[in-house]
Amino acid sequence: MELTSNEQAKQRGLRRMKAVALAFLLGAAVVYVLARLTENFQGGAYGWVGYLAAMAEASMVGALADWFAVTALFRHPLGLPIPHTAIIPRKKDALGENLGDFVGDNFLAQAVVADKLRRVGIGVRLGGWLAQPHNAERVTAELATAVRAAVTVLRDDDVQAVLEHALVKRFLEQPWGPPLGRLLGQLLTDGAHHKLVDLITERAYEWVRDNHGAVLRVVSQRLPDWSPRFVDELVADKLYGEVLAFAWAVRIEPHHPMRTAVDTFLMEFAQDLRTDPATIERAEAVKLQVLAHPEVQILLASAWGNAKKMLLAAAEDPSSELRRRMRTTLVALGGRLGRDAELRFKMEDWLQGVASYVISNYRREIITLITDTVARWDAQETSRKVELQVGRDLQFIRINGTVIGALAGLAIHLVSQLLL
């Protein structure tokens, strides 16, 4: 398997340390050979040579022993199937299980996670980070990307079907009469309908004022045929003047009886929408007619398509109202987290609750992620990965074994010379 750049760097470091450890061993061997040759040629004339030979001999023993121990972790030394060697390849699955248990007991314990979240002060940190406009813009861009991805990956037909079903079902299940009655009653109580009444009366007055001929024709057609024409005109003109004056009075007088009659009618109608079964039933019939109208069906059919276009356009455009409001909201949230201790406590408490829930319900699955991953690794590949991570440091064991062995050999030889 091809190594990553990081693994290649670690492999170079491992090779260098192996070479250093081997150099210590070879150095001890050279010193031992030279010391023995000196003893043989000089006949023991130099007493210090024995000490040097003992040091070198023990140094080689220590170096070889530690080489064997380090190598036995990852492979069979010299390729020989010696018992209890190649520990990592043989015990790979067991090591994975132990590693999973270790992580679960020491890192995924509820108390450990809750204490870490409390001490890290995530509320203050997050608040200060979000309060910076460029960070809020970064989060907004990431959220916009997520929205675009989610909207794009959804199948239009499926979403449209769900929307149509949800909307139509909601409209059909919810009676229109009582909610409309309550809404209309609230509007009438607040006087919000007065502007609409003003508009209607103004348009009515303008129509009467601008349609003198039409009013005269209507009145003339209602008068008897035997009535003289000049009389018809006088009556029609008189009636037009009365209608125009009435329309003007309704327009300018806030408490005109006609306005009061309209208010009374609307209040009674609102009450009937809430309580009268016949009126409620008629409202339901109107609802069904509205939903069955072709234009409404077209609107429902294109609801998701239109919403999707608006969402994608708003998410794509950094200057859109949606993204602008998201940035403003995030900056404001960051400021509040920095100032409002109660809000920080709620957020941190919520995070602790989420973490506790995840650990309580999915701890085993998280641990399994480790054990299953290790179980899928090839034994030799696992050994190589572990050796790349820790092998360089393990070479210091070989170096230390060489040095400690030399010191131990010197001490043993010194004691034997003193005592014997």
C-alpha cells in the first residue's frame, strides 16, 4: 500500500533510528573484538582491557536482547517462528478490543465528557468566535453549502408528493370556520378592518361620482313606460344626487350608520363562523371548492419547484436576504453568549445533555468503530502502521539497552575482581 507523505517522513525517521541503534551494537562488537585481541596479544598485560571487554560483551548482550524484544512486537526475529513473537500481528483483534475498551472507559465516560465540556467554557469561546463578522460569514457560507447540498440531493418528485400530501391533508383535516371566525373577530376588535372599509367606501363614492350616466340609465329603465321622459330625468337626477350624497356621507363619517351596520354584520358573521353549524358547513364547502380549483392545484403542484429555486438562489447569493439575516443572527447570538450567562448555561447544559445521550445510547457503536476498523486491517499492515507510529521511539530502548548493558557488565566485572 502506498504510504502517505506523513507516513513516509515517519518511515525515514524510523530507518535513521534503526541505523543509530545498529551502530551502537556494531560499535560494542568492534570494541569487544579489539579488547579480546589486545588481551591475547599482550597476555593480559593491560588490566583495563578486561574491563573494556566485559563492558562490550554485556553491551552486545543488552543490545541484542532489546533488539529481540522490540522486533518481536512486530514480526518474527530473523523470520524464525519463535513462540510469543510477532505479537501485534497475532494479537491484532485482541489489541483492537482492548483499545476500544480503553477509549470507552477513559474517554467516553459520561462524567469525563461532561467535566470536559464544563471546563472548556465552550459557551464563551463560541460566543467570542461568532461575534466576529468574518467568522459568522464563514458559518453562513458553510450552512448555505449544506442547504444547497440537501436541496439538490432530494428528489423533486418525492418532496413534491410529501408536500402535496401534507398540505392537502392539513387543509382537509383542519376546519376553516372557527379559525377564520377567531381571526376575523380579532381583526374587528382591533379595528384593523377600518382601513379596508375606508377603501371600499372611497371606491364606491368615486364610482357613483364618475358614472352619472350609468345611474340615470338604470333608474330610467325601472320607471313606468307611461311616465314622461322629462319626469324620468328629474327623478333619476334626484335619485343620483341622493346616492352620491349617501356615498359621500359614508365615506367621511367614521360613525355613519352604514359603517356601524357593516361592523355589526361582520361581528355576527365572525360569531357564526365559530359557533353556527350551518355557517361552518358552508365554510367547509367553500374550502373544498377552493382546493379543487385548477389554479390552486397548479400552485400546489409547483410549490416545491418554486421553493427550491428560491432556496438555491438565496443560498448561492452572499448578498441575499436569507444569508444577510443568517449572518446578523449569528453575530447577535455570539454577542449574547458573551453577555448572557443564563443563555450560556442553557447552551452548555444542552450540549452536555446531547453528549450524555449520544454516549448513553451509542457508546457501544462508537467503540465498535475502533474494533471493527482494526479487525478489517491486514495483520501485517497493522504491524506496519503501529511500527511507523511508535517504532522510532522504541529504538531508544535498543540504544538504552546497549548503554545499560555496558554499565552492568562493567559493574559485574568490577565486583567479580574485588571479591574473587
